[in-house]
Amino acid sequence: MRGFETGQTVVRRDVHRSGRVWSEHALRVLTDTDEALVTACAPGAQARWPDLYAKARTEGDRSVRTEAFEAMAAGRWDLAAGVWEETDLLLWKPPAGWFSVNAFYVPDGNGRRLRNWYVNFEHPTRRTESGFDTFDLTVDLVITPDLARWEWKDEDEYAHVRRLGIVSDIEHQAVDTARGEVLAMLAGRSGVFAHAERWAAWRWEPAWPSPRLPGPASAAWRVAPEGGWRGGCRGALGEGPQV
């Protein structure tokens, strides 16, 4: 499959196993190789996410996220327009990995600095004509800028979505394996962490306008099988946020 060009706008979508889109996020391509698709955005990038998720972000009430998960389990949600705020985002997504490695940059004087690394555990990449599909599996790993310390995040929500059946046993096994892979990458300074200093110095290209979404969200290009995806599909037209 033809790779994406540097500077091209792509859309990351979280797609529920029902085939319905859970969220969309417009990103700009930095590089696209066999190792990883690297994308980025800055404040102002367009997004769509469930209305309850938008409410949780606005009100800072994490209990509303629980309602959002229950709506997901029931298959009932509406998408609300959103805008990426506050941080610059760098997203490193290996094609077959059950995770992505994200870096968040915040204002620092007249420039920006790396605030933290953030590993999102999620489905492998499934490419589409406009970007890639995945599905956030809730649990995350937060890492300090110098890679010296890390901690797990949202373990309670992960247990809850498992009880709701949103994360299947197969997906849970894949997440457990991916946790070990990421910790090994971190310890061995491999993958994206092999170039941590270079990525830490990355800055959003100011000449690029904020990435914008195309038309309204639609169903995914195909429906995930019961039990979740077991692998990526990097060679066909049709691949694959924190509060």
C-alpha cells in the first residue's frame, strides 16, 4: 500500500467492534515507514468524540467517563465536535503493535518542552484511505521526559471496561503482552525510545495549518470480529485521547 506523505492530513479513528466510530482526530504526517507511522498535531486540530466524553473533559468530572463507557457497552452514543487543546502531540504508531507511544509538549517561555511520554494501549493499525483505525483499550503508561520513571494510569477504568465486556479476554491477553513489550523497549531504549532525545527536541511546524477533519463520521470500513482484532492489516486500504 502507498504510504502517507509528510505533511499530509490523516484521521485517526477509534472504532468500536460494532463498526461504529467512537472518536476521530485529525493529525499531520511526519514520517511513514515500516517501523511506524509518526503523526502530530497542535492546539486547534479538529476532533470528534462522544458527547459524554466531551462533557467529562469540559467539567473535569471523571465519573462522567464511567457513563461514557456504559454508553459504549450499550452501543448508544452521539459524537460531538471537539478541538485539541493545550498540548502539541507527537504520536508514534507501529503497524502491528497493540499500543502507540505519544509525546505531549507544553508551553515553556517562548517555546515548548516535552511534558511526558504517554503509551496508549490500543488495537493494531488498520489503514484507511484517509488515515488509520484503532481502538483505545483504556489503560495507559505515563513516562517522565528523561525516561527514568513511569507509572500505570487508569487501571480502575480498565477493570471497569473489562467487567462491561468492552475489552475481551483476547484483547486483555494482547494488552498484557504489549505491556511487557513496551517496558522492554523502555529498558532497552529501543523503538521510539532509541531516538528519545531527537523526538524530545521535536517542535510543531508553524507553517502547517491545524489539521481538519473531512465530512461527518461514518461506519468503519469493516466490523471487528467478536473478541476483538488479533492483528494489524498494514498493507491494504483500510488500516489502524486522554482526559
